[in-house]
Amino acid sequence: MHKIAYIIPYFGKLPSNFSLWIRSCANNPDIDFFFVTDIKGITQLPQNVKAYQITFEEMVAEVQRKIPEINISIPNPYRLCDFKPAFGVIFEDMLPLAQYDFWGYCDTDIVFGNIRSFLDAEVLNKYDKIGFLGHSTLFRNTARMKLLFKSELNGIKPYISCYSEGSPTNSFFDETVINELAKEATIASYDKTIFADISPAYWNFRLGYEHGQHSLSTDICVFTLESGNLYAHRIKDGKVMKSEYMYIHFLRRKMRLCTSADSDLLIYPNRIIHFEHNLTMSMVRKLGRNSSVKYWLDFVARKWRYITPKKVIIYIKERIRTRKQTKQF
């Protein structure tokens, strides 16, 4: 069996749904997760989740040591997202990556289903890069894939400008540039949409990607986590359609866990409750419907301390721009 390691640097305070993320990692006991953090006192981790203590300043110094040819720019922890494709180099001394066939990265605002149901031997034997977004991507543990981020594109090496001082706070190197480099290098890449990427622009669950393309599903949808497997339940053509996903991603969405993380779960906006295995079409329709009122009440409750007239105008303009782009797909 191929050995897989996810690397997750995280600095500051634990995310609100950390226990749920941990539980979903524990449901995949033959895959390891390295949680690299400055947070102390993290206890009761499953055997496959390993915490490594390091300060943010030490992390920045290690990145600079591993990429000495440029003066790197990492003013805040979020900036590390750009460096995700370089984790194979950055963490090769700190973590026992040589033991693994694949290394990669994931976010903590996701809930995993059964990873091996999707990343089976056929996929892992055939592809060198699995995934195309920053919330979960894996690379085969070879010298070529570790150094892919340093490759040339149109005669230049993008990592130099993206990682250097004076570059933008975040250039989405992990979601745009690395995919272009992989395509240019004819890397065997697995880009199927095996995840549910939930749009933050609506109260209900609208999937941001369908069939490998950026889109916005309007199907009424809820999810269940049953014995470690993640399922979407959608109303489509007058029926409840059930489909399995590797994980669900909650971008800028605070989910409220209202039950023990050890039970089977029913996931709907923006609650997670115990699942009784009696999901009907009327329940899916009721729990999965959209609500602009709930969206804005939730938004204000989370952001009221930071709201200013200027930020409101910027936010409205951004939403208008996002919706215009969505209509183009």
C-alpha cells in the first residue's frame, strides 16, 4: 500500500472545527497528518495525527534556509499557502518524509470521508500529482516532483517573483502557478472533482466545482458522514440522489458541531448534528434550502467588530464581481 503524508502548518489559535477535522483524519488511520504548529497543549490526537512544535519565526527561518537563493517574504502565516508546493523541500529535514510515497498538503476547514475509496492503487500508480486546489493536493515523493515549484514557465521561474520580498501577500501559487508548471512539464495529474467545495457566497450548500470545471450547483443539498464515508444527498429531477466524496471544504463558513464527533453526522447549513439514518426528501428540502436572511445574520454576527462603511462597499463590489464571473461558466 502506498504511504501518504499530509503536511499542515498552522499558527495562532486552533480552528473552531478542529475536533471534527481530527475525527475525519482518524477515520483514515493508514494516512498520516503532520500538524506543524506553535499551539501548545494539543492532546488526545489519534495515532496518525502527529503534532510538531515550532514557532512561526522558526518556520520562516527554516523556509529561508531551504530556499536560500532568494530573500523570501512570509509576513504572516496565511502567506505560507503560496509555499505549499515547496513543502517537499521545506520539510524534508524536519519530518520523516523519506518514508512516504506521496507527500502533500490540506486545510483544516475540511471534513474527510474515506480517502482510500478515491485514492486507490490504480490512481496512485498512474498519477504523480493528485488534486489541483490548495485544500488538498498530493505529489509523488520524487526529486522531480519536490522541485517542480522551481520549474520554468515561458522562460522564467515564477517562484522567484512569487516568493520574494515585495511580492503580493498571496499569489495563489498553490492553485494556479503549480498547475501551469505541471501542465508544462507534462506531469501525470489527477484532476477529477472528488471533493465538495462549498461556496461561501450563499447560505445553502452550492458546490463550486462540478466535473472538473468551475461552476455553481444550485441543487438542494445536504451531506452525511456515515461510518467514515462522506455522502452528498441532492434533490435532482424530483429524486434524492446520493453520491460519495473524498472530502467537503467549508471556505469561510463556521460550522456548529451540535453533537459528539464520534457519531454518524448530518451536515447542513451551518449545523452538524447526529444522523439517525432516516433522511427523506422533505428533510433534504427543508434543511438544504437557501436563506438570504440567515446568511446575512450569520455574516454580521461573525464580522460586526470589523465592519466599516469602506469594507461594506468593497465587499459588495466583490460579490457583484464574483457573481458576474460565475455566470460566465
